[in-house]
Amino acid sequence: MSQGRVYIIAEAGVNHNGSLELAKQLIDAAAMAGADAVKFQTFKSERIVSRVAPKAEYQAQATDRLESQLEMLQKLELSLCDHHVLIDYCQQKGIQFLSTPFDLDSVDFLARELNLPRLKISSGDLTNFPLLLRASQTGKPIVLSTGMSTLGEVESALGVLAFGYIRSSEPPSVAAFQAAYRSEAGQAALQKQVILLHCTTDYPAPFATVNLKAMETLRSAFGLPVGYSDHTPGIAVTIAAAARGATAIEKHFTLDRTLPGPDHQASLEPDELTTAIESIRQVELALGISTKMPTLTELKNQVVVRKSLVAARSIEKGEVFTEQNLAIKRPGNGISPMEYWNLLGCRATRSYQEDESIEL
């Protein structure tokens, strides 16, 4: 990740519908749109969902209501072989391959076998301490979504990550996690390795529930880089997050919102993804630095736009400058109007024609 540049994750998720060919087309679309990374999901359905687990309402609306969540997810799994194919394809297309692990074996597979540059942990696993511990023990940087959480839960999760990163010799426990979080080594590891993403876990998320100002709350509370995972319709909130200084932005996308599947309706289509990324890059440039000073492009306009003190009418040598014989007009290559009151009452050292720039 480049310093000062928003890291943009195009979230393909399960919008491949279990098709390797569709997954490749999603990679194509993400690369063409200019995303830094395209992200999928890695899981074994039987290990993350019980047979009695219900679907979320948005999932039920977009899929067969008669099938279980387990049956739905089984259709959306990518095989281990698929992952190898897709990571090779991403390398060909010049885009980073990422995936979110949802179980311990998937953590190990992504971090150790595929050697991904970082792991993205979903909001649903923020309280899954065994998975957080396994993820941090790999030593990989982690992008952690914080949907549905309180500040206290985020701090607890960070304690687990700190404990895993510093490879504490103590047995895992809540007390050990808290101690790791408070330690100098734990804080240093978090600063180096963790990005927090503010998120509203709803698909699509209503604008009134976004609470984008919470990004700053996370940044202030934990002193870590903060970004945003967006589930709202359209691109407005994504752009607003960039304007509020998001370090990373994640956005779901699909090839076609009318495709069957749980996440398509809450996703951008390729042309929208392209517009979103272009807008983020424009905002990124516009943010600039915090110093208030004229830019190089402004300096060339100063003479044209600013004003100077000029003669309002003919002025004879020795005549006193007054409100009646001084005027303020463009261009700004003479005495600044800031000196107006200093000149009042002084005598002209030479004669002036109307509109001629005054000299001291």
C-alpha cells in the first residue's frame, strides 16, 4: 500500500455464483476499473454455518427462500484449485488477489499456501477470537471490518490481534489479550499491521444508518489507519469516505445486478465501479496537504485577480492622497490595498494619470 494513497478493494465476494469463468470476468472488470485489489471469500460451508442457521432477510429476498443458508453457501464455494487459478489470473491482469477467510483452515490456506499480502476479516468474525488469533499468528497485515460492533468490542478484537502478533508465550485468555493490547510491543504491532474499516452491516445499507463520522471516532480511539467498507446504493458515500480521509475503501461489485445470488443487488456494476474509483482518485488529489498557502497554479493568477492602489483621477506631484483620489483596481502588481490607510495623508512624490499604479 502506498503512503497517502487510498487502497481500493473491489469486493467480488460470492458474486461469481460458484463459476470460475464468472470470477475471471469479475477480475477483468475490477482491473479495468482501476482497483488495487479484487477480493473474494474463502470458506468451507459446513465449518461456518450450521444446518439450522437461517438466512438474513436480504439473502432470502434474493435467493430461494426454501433453501437453507448452508445450501446457499455450498453453491458459492471456490475450491482450493480455483484459488490458484484466480491468483494466477490476477497476476496476469496486474491486480492484487485478496480473499476473506471464514474458518481456521481458510486462514492458513490464504496466508501460508497462497502467501497473500494481507488478510481481510469480515465484520461477522470480529468476535471470533480463535480466527482472529490464527490470522494474527500468521504475521500478515489485517484489514478488519467493524460492522455491528461497539468500541469495546473493537478494542477486545485488537487485543487478540496484538497477542497473536507479539507471539506471547502466555496461554490465550481475555486477561492476556488485554495485557497485549496495553503493551508497547502490542501497540507497535497494531500500528504496523492493522487497518480498521468502519462498516454498516446491512445490504443495501440505508444512508441514515451509515454514521460516517464514526470513522473519525475509530481513528481517535485507537490511533490506527481507518477506512470504510461500503454497502450503500450508488457511490456517494464511497466518495464521502475518501473525502474524510479513508485509508482503504471496499465496495461490492457485480457484472449484473439482476443475476441470481445474495449480494448482487447491493453491488455496483462495472461502469459504476469505474466512476467510483475515478472519483476517489480525484478526491485523493484534491485533499492535498493541511498547510494553507497559495499553490503554484494560483500564484500565476494573483496579478490578474488581485487589486492594487491606483490613481482615481489625475494627481499632481505633492498632492495629498485622499479617499477621493485613490482607487483600488486590478491588476495586483502594485501596492496592495492592505496599505490603503497608510497612504492616506501622504503626499505624491510624482504626478499620476488616472488608473496609473501608485508608487511609494
